[in-house]
Amino acid sequence: MKETNDFFNDGFGWVCRHCHRELSRSASEGDGSHSRLMTEGEAEGKVPRLTNEALAKWADPERRTLMCPRCGITELIDIF
């Protein structure tokens, strides 16, 4: 798999390195009031919260540019 400056592929999708680091730090400092079982799965609320908020999405139809929806950083991915 190709290495990039701002994103990595964890096997599930492309993840923003910066946000992943920041979210991992804040999760370790969290209150721990609910287990992951209680916050994921079938969402009973109207706005479900995903485990990985740093999951990137494609910014163009050609799927060459990744964008982090959380921080807005983009990077051109040249797969070939």
C-alpha cells in the first residue's frame, strides 16, 4: 500500500493521521462512562457518532484526492 503524508489505510478505509492522533489522545483521556457497545451499532438517536471520525472520503469523482471531513485537509493520492 502506498504511504502518504496525511493519510493511512487501516484496511477499512483511509484515515487522517492528524485527526486520528488527536482523537486517540482525547479518547484515552475520556470519561469512560459508556462502553463502545453502548455508543455504536444500531443508533437510536438521529445523529449517530462513528467510532472513527477521522475516516477520509474522496473529494473528486476520479477518486484521486482524499479529504478529511473533520479537519478539511486534502491530499492527491496517485495509486499507480
